[in-house]
Amino acid sequence: MNTIDATMSMLEVMPEDARKKVYEFTQQLFTAKKPANPFTPVSTAQILSDLEESRRQIADGDGIEMEQALTEMGKRH
């Protein structure tokens, strides 16, 4: 059974009030006003400035190993 079939099967046995809530929620997903791209454009100058800062931090020993960074991010999220 593919995802669409499973979803349809689930909706068919759902009580009418629950089906209405699902419909309203999906409508909100499609009509919500949000930017298509959550990232703001960045200038070349800003990218180079960020890169310079990053290189300075690494040279000063302020950086952390990727494995450690990923582990910490995993704990937070």
C-alpha cells in the first residue's frame, strides 16, 4: 500500500469531525502567508566577511570538530 492509499484508507474510517479538522489543517498549510524561501539574500561582501571571521576563529583555536558540533546539534534538536 502506498502513502496515498494508506492516507485515503485512514481518512475513510475517521469520524467526520476528525476529517473536518484534517481538512482545515491542510487548507491552512496551503493558504498560510509565508515566504517561499526562509533564507534572506546575503551579499558577496557579507559572505566574505563571514568567511574571514570563521578563518580567524579557527586560527585562534575557537573552532570545534565537526563530530562534536553534530553531536551537540543532535542533542538540541
